[in-house]
Amino acid sequence: MNEVTLTKYLKEVRRVEDNGDVEYLMYPFDITVDEDLEYPSSIMVALAHLAASYKGKLPLNIDRALEFEELICEESNIQKIVEKFKSILDPKDFSEWNVWKYILTTPKPVDFQPPFSMCPRCSERVWTGDPANEEIFESYHRRENPLFCLNCGQRFKYDGGRLSYRGVADAETVKKLEKGSKDLQPTFAETDAE
């Protein structure tokens, strides 16, 4: 068992003080998941990510935020969470189907080769740390086979027991690679001169 505690924030939570003043705040809540269990851990992280991404028209009531935190921290009935909080999890359409599609999406390959991989859904690094001082390699060796993203709950695809990845290059990366390859490879002119 490899448990990790993640802190997420519910945005736009409305709390009414005893004197009638209204305060809007970011409400933090912690969920503890097992990195080695794809279910229900990835689903709980995905639900927390959806809730943390809430951008509804109405601020969230503090009592509702507390109720959500209690249910998700207990890893209670997922169906109940989706039904009861679909307005938080999908504030645009209030669609349970959209929520289920998000939390049960098929595993996908990560972007870029490990240990520099990024989640294909939220673009967060799979392994944290600075490559310059090798922190990222230490992070990679502690958790070489992640089952899901600890930020958004996206499950990762494996082929033949190895983490599947795809090379993704934007225009800036391609320019850096082209520049580097010109500096590293000899031209015909250099070869003729020898």
C-alpha cells in the first residue's frame, strides 16, 4: 500500500457569517489515495479534480462543500457522489453522463518519454522535480509505474508491462531540435574538407 494525501481546493465557496456578512473563499480539502490501486483511487482523484475546476454561475454553499468533502474522503458510493453533485462536477450541462465519461475514460499513453512525461489530459508532470539536479530521476525511481495522474485521475496505458508514451512536439520544441541537430551533424562541406 502506497498512500498519498492530495490537497485540492473548491473555488468560489460562499460562507455566511453569523452577523450576515458573506465571505467567498477557496476551500481546501484533502483526499488520501493509494497510488497502487487504480480503482477507486483514480476515480476519487478525477472527481476531486472536476470539483476543483468548478466554474459555476453560483458560488458553492459552505455546507455543500463540507458534504462533498465528507463523501469523497470516505470513498463512499461513487454513484451517489455523481448524482448528488453533478451541478459541481459538470456545472455547464449538469450531466451525469459527462461526469462518468470523464472519470472512467480509457487509459491513455503519457506525453513524452519517462521520466519527462506529462499527463495527456491535464499536462501536469507525471514525475516532479528538476531535471538539472536529478530530482526528477529520484521521483521516477520511487514510482516507476504510475497507474494514474495524481492531479486529474487520468489512467495511463501500458503496453507489454511498460508505460506507453507518445512523442509530442510543439513548434518551439521542433525548432530547438532542429537547431541542436544542425550543430551536432556534419555537413557535406565539412566532410569534403577532411
